Amino acid sequence: MFTKTQILAFALSLASAEAASKGFNYGAANPDGSVKVQADFQAEFQTAKNLEGASGFNSARLYTMIQGTGSTPISAIPAAIAEETTLLLGLWASGGNMDNEIAALKAAIEQYGEEFSKLVVGISVGSEDLYRNSEIGVQANAGIGVEPEELVSYIKRVRETIAGTSLSDAPIGHVDTWNSWTNSSNAAVVENVDWLGFDGYPFFQNTMDNSIEDAKALFQESVDKTKSVAGNKEVWITETGWPVSGDSQNLAVASVENAKKFWDEVGCPLFDNVNTWWYILQDASGSSTPNPSFGIVGNTLSTTPLFDLTCSASGSKSSSSASASAFASGSQSTGFTSTTKAASPSSSSGSGLGHGGSLGSSGSFSGGHYAGSSSVIASPSATPSGSAVPGSSSGSGSSSSGSGSSSGSGSGAAGSGSGTGTSADSTTTTSANPADFTGTGSRLSGSIFGAAVLVAALAVAL
Ligand SMILES: *[C@@H]1O[C@H](CO)[C@@H](O)[C@H](O)[C@H]1NC(C)=O
């Protein structure tokens, strides 16, 4: 009846249909602020794969290609090879360090070859750069971002870099807050990517009814809006999650119970159906417990999660088909208009590496921490907005350690949520633009806060 080839083709089609990536975001810094080395990444990847109640969390999204500083490839790569963990690579695009990011990408291809490239599910050129560059991001003091044209030029450079190498088939995308995607001024970025990375946190959508009961609908709405501008391109869920502890945001309460509900209602339908990198396995602030804290295992790396990760057959099954179809439907974008209202809230998503606080309706900004990531390298500063700007800072030095706390205040009326904070650096960077260090947050972290700030700013703006 069927030839072997047909059967094989069928089997392969099934396999690829089930090949959605599932994993977590991984910043470049440990909870104590030190730069992760291979053993740290390996311990995390191994923990993710062996989480009680869950299976198949074997994909890792990274924020930078660089280990520490310079252009040495990040040690997450040999860790991923050792743990058979797939990779959504990231190049930190803000702050002028792209030459080093690209050099590290090239070096990784040369050094690790096929055993590396076969694990790569995609490459993200940048993370929330458009958000930080936006009016609200600037008002929120979010840190250095990039203009869409510049981002497009980086995307083209990365395409040229991988052409003819073992990574030539890796789809190239960009990760940003969803309202950055729906901002028509950024259409050139949509045109130049192969896939769109969606960051969205209903928790931070504090200008709306954002209780955990509202969370699934808010999430779906923001995904639908993103899909409405994506055309035929895939929308990958690059960051979402709900904090297990920390301050509330309007109706959103951070708790283990609510984090579980978000996992069950939002996560389970996505897992294995849509490429998804949850935020986050282990949260990090550089020193203390982040506020809010999104880590599903708490402060200590362990395969015992804070809540039951089991996706129940009923819950996840039924919702899974619903959501799969929602994702499949592509863009039915009727509702995508320019109303700012719609676009905004979710954008708050955090970001990169950590997530920070957000502005409450009262206008006060509660800072968060970040950890994580990204750029350890470069980015010293995390402004309240979370972003850290790697390159700018430096060039330098090691930003490896450094911790900061942030707090800020947003002015309600004006719409600006600017925060002030302190950041202590334990290391010296050569660089130095003092300004980069102000603001808050840990340098290591990179971006993050974006969301919160954004939200706050939006709240004000709206
Ligand atoms: C829309 O995007 C452009 C280009 O990135 C940016 O300058 C502008 O501030 C954004 N608008 C809003 C409302 O964020």
C-alpha cells in the first residue's frame, strides 16, 4: 500500500508537527550576579529537562552570543551540546556591540560546527530594542534601543554571516514587546524577519483588569494582535510567565497559586504546539529575591518546582486545541487598529532578562530587578526600564558582577515614568558612560524591565 518512503515521509511530517520547541529563557548571570559558566548553564538545562511533573523542556533562549565580554562564544553553547538542549540564539543589538556579537556567532560556528548548528532552532537579532527606542520606552528611561532601520541592517548582517555556513538554515527573527510589533513604524522589521518573537505579560498590564482570571484573555488578545501584523510569519512565544511572589500590579497578584493557574491556562495549551520559552526557570536579581520573581523553582536550582507543572489532560487538551487554532488562524486582524489603548498594555512585558516593576496606576514605579542577562556583557545599566545597554557601556569590562537595586518613581501626569536607582558595580568597567549606570537594576541583567515601565508609561500616556 504505502512505500517505505511514503511511510517515512508521513512519520517525518508527524515528527515535525510535534517539533515545537519548549523551554525557558536563560540570562547570562547567576542569581548571585556572577557570570554563568558552562557548569551553571548545564545544571540549569539538566534541571529543566528533569522537572517533576513536566517533560521535554529542552530548549533554551539566550540573550547574547558572548561569554562575559569580548567576543568569545557564550558557554551556554557547549552546555547545550552536552545536555542536548536546543537553542534560540540571541544577539544583543542595542548599545553598539553588534560587531562583537557577530564575531562570537562566527566563532561559535567555527568552533562547534554541526553539533552546535543542529541544535539551533532560530536566531534572534535583538531583544526589546524597539520598545526601548519607542516614545514610551524613552520616557520611561528604558535604556538604549535601536531604530527599526538599524535593526534591519543588523538582521541583514546576521543573514550574511550565516550564509554558506552550517547555520544557514536557521530562521532569523527578533524579539520585542507585542505593542512594538503592532506599531506600524516598525513594519520594516516585520518584513525582514522570518518569525516574530512575542513578549507579553498580562501581569504587568496594570492599566486594565488584569487579575489572574483575566490573564488568559489578555494574553490571547495580545497574541492575536501580534499575529495580525505577522502575515504568514510565525509568532513564537519568547517570553511570558506570571510571578510567584512580589508586589501586585493593579488586580494582578503575584503568588504561587496564580503562577500555577497561568501555567495551566496559558502555558499548557502552548507547550508542544507553539515554540515557547517560558519566563523563567530560576529568576535572578544579582543579590536578593527579585520583585516580582518569576522563577518556577524559587531561589534554589531544583527539579522540584514551587507548584505542580502537570498539564492535566482535560485542561490542557481542550484548551490546546482552542489555542492551536487561534495560533493557526493567522491574522484575522480586524481589530488591529491604531488605537493605542489596545496596543498598549501588554507591552509591558518585561523583558529580557528580568522583569522589573511596573508602574502602578498610581504612578509609582516599583522597581524590580533583573537578572539575567543579557548582556552581561555589556550592559551595565539597567535602567528602570530595564534595559541595559550592553554595548554602550562599555566595551568593556566586565560587567559581571554588579548588583543593583532599583526604585523609581513615575510621574503620573507627564507620562514619564522615570526611575532612579542605584547600581553598584563591583567590577570596573572600562567604559564608561556614567549615565548608563544610573537607573537601576543590575547590570547584568540587561533588559528587563521594560515591560513594567512601559506599562506604566502607557498608563500615563493613555
Ligand atoms: C513606534 O515606533 C517608532 C519607531 O520604532 C518609535 O519611534 C515610536 O516612538 C513608536 N511609537 C510608540 C507610540 O511607541
